[in-house]
Amino acid sequence: MDVFWTAIFLYCGVGGVVALAFVLVGIDRVDAAARGAYLVRPLLLPGLTLLWPIVVVRWIALERHKGPPA
């Protein structure tokens, strides 16, 4: 049972780091419409934390196919 909880905490810990990085840095680079929408960003944290593998894959894909932010 310890392995299960360790895996859960590790998954959520990595997800929290990815979510925080995405909200602080990545969202402006990926979505131009999100620039300046600072009050909405904390609402995204729970979903980003749980779905972090998808967020990382999409973030990398969008960064590769997109130039620097305008």
C-alpha cells in the first residue's frame, strides 16, 4: 500500500510543478488569448495537475511548431 501512495504523491508532485510552470510561463507562449488573464489561471491548476502528461506533450508540440511569442 505504501508504493501506491508514494506513486500518487509523486504523480501529483510532478503535476503540481508542471501546472505551476505552465501557468506562469507556458500559457502565454501557447495561447495568445490568455495573455493578461491572470485571474483565471489559478482555476486551471487542479486540472493541469491531474492531466500533466497531456499538458507536457501538447506544450512541447506547440512550442516546436510555433515561433517566439508576438
